[in-house]
Amino acid sequence: MTGLTRRDIGRRIAGLTLATGLATLGTAAFAAGEKVAVVTPYLSQPGTQFYVEAFQARAKELGWEVNVIDTAGDVAAVISRMEDLATQGVDAIVLNVDPAQVGAGLDAAAAAGIPVFGMDAGTDPRIKANVTSNGYAMAAETAVYVANRIGGAGNVVMFVFDAFPPVQVRGAIADAVFANHPDITVLDRVTPDVSDGGIADSRAKMEAILAANPEPGSIKAVWAAWDQPALGALQAIEAAGRQGEGIVITGIDANPQAREAVATGGNFEATVAQDFAGIGATTADTVARVLAGETLKSNVIYVPTRLITSANAQE
Amino acid sequence: MASFLRHYGSLIGMASIVLFFWIALPDTFMTLRNWLNISQQLSMLVVVAVTMTVVMVMGDFDLSVGAMASLSGVVAAVLFTQGLPVPVALAGALAVGLLGGLANGVLVSLLGILPFVATLATLTMFSGAAFLVSGGKTIFGRDIPQGFADFARSGLPLGTWDGKPVLFPALTLLAAAVTFAVWLVLEHTLYGRRLYAIGGNAEAARLAGVRVTALRLSAFAFTGVGAAVAGLMYASRVASANPVQGDGLMLTAIAAVFLGMTVTRDGQPHVLATVAGVVTLGVMDNGLTQLQVDSYVRQVLVGAIILVAVSISALGRRAIRLR
């Protein structure tokens, strides 16, 4: 055994520094206010960031201590962190992940008596309320836009995706709107292959439909349940040189590419924007209502969406 | 003193992390319920890390375990959707793990490709296969049999505490069983000792009559099957399967083995040391979450702890050499 060397002392100091650092972090967390945790595997996605920032801004006004936990795509880690939060005893947990995948975490929160809220998550009996956009309403906006633009008559091509429930409801509403106009005929109800993102296959499908219907005016509109097929259809129409026929295209979601296409004033005329910031702020308000003792009647709370046309696409 | 630090420095470090959280979180950290929680959260990582230890003993490693975990979960889920009974689907997924592991073994030992290159290539293939098999989608809901999803929430009842039932989690039991089996193989069989001999000096081992090629090949079966088991545990825990869900296990498992190596007397990977490494990482996640430390700060701290532990170990080794 040699004596205490300089290196040993250095090591001890390093250890102490680390421990003090951790202690500082720890005490910083023991401030007053309701403790609310936001758990998401998807923080790096743009939509999620909008929700979370708006949530944090509202929570700051309410004087809460917010802990945002990003598990970087790991859903099992969402369960683990929910269990930790249940152990710690936070006042509320906000989720941004499909509740069907984190059932064990919901059980842990329920056992600890901690209310859980969904921020565009999905419904579950163990979730007090899910705050989201109304898919039915978004589809109604664009389907009615199409029906009005073509004067309630003509052939319409639909792009749908019934395998994914949130998109399926959009198709169901558009079906109802078009069926309510006796002179509108749904020429084709296409389910594109989405493995490449959906644009390329939608374009190919639309090219085939254009080839099968060469007469100008034989296709009046393309209604797409989300933006990618609308963009694919636009590319197909432009590539076929038929952009002058006045074919009306609509999408949903208002992604940046779709917004740009709508802003140029071409065939892609309308899409619907979700109010991500509104979802974040409303989620915070909903948490506040429950923490104040209110019992929510409905377990889904919708935040209004907005139709985007060339008039407001650049805002 | 140097040798004391070399041998016990990391253990003391690990203990002080636990002690720190115990003091910072007096009511919630050092409780049976929390530790059962941690054990359950870590069960998948334990299985991957412990089986990873088998190849790291030989100085090899396997980068494909995360992708294999994803693949096995997806394979089982797709077999569920075909209406196959649960045991058949699980056997199918484990068979995929075994074949994948053996494929890695063939590439590394028979063809002599560097483990880094061979398993990086199979990582890409397994990941692509997981996307192919699942069509890129998350399989969940009614497609996942209730019995399979319930496994991850079940356990041995230990009685009640605070009026709530306390379970010894089934996932923890499974991880403990895998750990025990691998510990037996590595520490108490000729096979295990030969793997350590290969890690010490492959050429010397070969000259001493150890069938290096066959042993190296077979050892990769452990990582393949271990990854498949972990993938099934993951799928059961989240009651769903998607083609990327296990990917994160790989780096953390390797980190845990390295962290574990800092507590062993010989500086070699050992099963129980690996478990200590996993627990350290898990305790950091659990404790820092409870302390409401930002998740990005948490990541930086976890990385820093690994570096500190490995540095202490390296410095200790140098001090011994210099003596």
C-alpha cells in the first residue's frame, strides 16, 4: 500500500465536485408549485416541439414546475419514466404517445392516484382527457371545400388510408359529404403505398388515373386525407400537362411543402392546419381544471383547426 | 492505495450514487417498490448486456443486438397477426435470434471479418428485415394477444404494502434466470474458461488446443438469442411491436459491460459486474427523473459517469504499472 498520492487526491476532488453538482441539481428541483411532467418519445419532431413549448409557456403563467422528459423514440422508457414519476409523486403527467403502448405506465400512475393527460395522444379510460384536433372536422372542411368549388357535380378522386384510425375517420367524413351530393361521383378511392412517404406512389397512382381519364373535365377534384398524396397528385397533374383543367386538390395537415404549394395558387388549393400551440396551451388549461378539482365530462377536448388557402398560406 | 482504488473505486462510486439518491429522495428512492420498479425497467437491458458479456469476454462485440431485439418483437407480432398460438410465435422469434447470432458468428469466426464491420452490416440487415416484416408499421391493439401483454405486468405476489399489492415482476425473474444461466456458463464451465482464454490471447489459446473458431462462432448465438429474448420482453412491456423499438438497447448494453469491467479484479467483463453496470445506469435514470433533472442533462450526466468510472479504472491500472 503506497501513501496518498497527488493523483488520489485529484480523484477525490473530482468525485466531490460531481457529487456537489448533482446535489445542486437536486436542490434546484425542490422549488414550490405543482409538479407536472411531460413525457414524450417524439420531442425532436417539429409538431411536438410546438405543443411542448406552448405547454411550458402556459405552465409558467400557472406557476408550475414542468419537467419535460424525452425518451428519444424509446416507448418502453416512457413506461419506465412514468413509473419513476409515480414513485416520485408528481401532481400530473402529460403524455404524447399512443396510450395503447404504455398501459403499464398508466397503471402505475393510476395506482399512485396521479392524473394523466394526453397531448394529441389518444383516448384511454385511464387518461383524464386527450387534447387534440378534430379529424372529423378537418376532413369536413376540405371535403366541403371540394364540393363547393366544383359546384356539387363531377368526378372526384379520393386518397385515403383506412388502416390508420386517425386517417380512416377523415375518409369516412369525405365519403359522407360526397355521397350527400347526388351529382358527385367518386371515380376512385385510392390507398397509396406509404412506405416511401406516400408522395411517389400517390403520383404513380394518379398518373394511371389521369391516363384512364384523358378527357379534360373528366376529373374535377382530388381529395386527399393528408398532404403527401395531394402533393403526389399535383406532381402527376403537372407532369401530364393538365394543370390548366382546373382540377381542385386538397390535403390535410398543412405541412410546409403543402403550404408552399397552396401559396403558389396552383391546383393544390386547400389544406388544414392543426393549432399545435393551441393544443399545448389547452392541455395545460385542462390539467389546471382537473387539479382544481373539476371533473371533466368528455375525455376528448378538441382545439379548432384552420383551413389554409392561398389567402392565408403565407402567414 | 492505488490498488485499493483500482479494485474498489468504481464500486465505491456506484455505492455513492445510490447513497446520494437515498439522501436526496428520502421517501421514495430506497423503497422496495422503487427497486422492484428499477429491476423491471432494467430487465431487457440486463438480458442484452449479460449475453453481450459472453462475446466481450473474447474481446469481440455485437452491434446488431438492438436491431435483433426490434426484429424479434416484430416477428412475434406478425406471427400473432397470422393467428398462430403464442408459444409458436415466441419460438419463431427466438429461432430468428439464434440464426441471426450464428450468422454473426460465421462472419466473425469463419470468414474472419472484424466484429465491428460484420455486426454493423448485420445490424443494417436485421433492421431492414424488421421494416420488411412489419411493413414499417407499429403492430398493437387486438393483434397482440392479451396473455402476451399481461406477462410483462404479472409477477409473484409479495404481499401488500400501503394497501397496494406488491409484485415481484415477471420480467425481473426472467432477467435473473438469464443472468444466472450465463453466469453458470461463463464462470463455472470449461466452455466459459475457454472463452476467457481466447480473450486473453487467441493465438495462445489456439496453440493450447482450444477450438477458437468453433467457440467464437457459438458464442455469438448467446447475443442473438439474448437480443431476441429482450425484444420479446420489450414487446410484451409496451404491448406492441415496431421495427425500431429495441434499437437503443445496443449502445447502453455495451456501455454497461464497460462500466462493469471497471469493478472487476482482472479488468475483464464478468456477468455480475455487467449487472452492476446496468443497475448503475438504471439508478441514474430513475433517480434523476425523480429529481426532475432535465432529460438532456440526464443523458450528459450518465455519459459523464461512465467516463469518470472508466478513467478511474484506467488511472488505477496505470498507477499499479508505475509502482
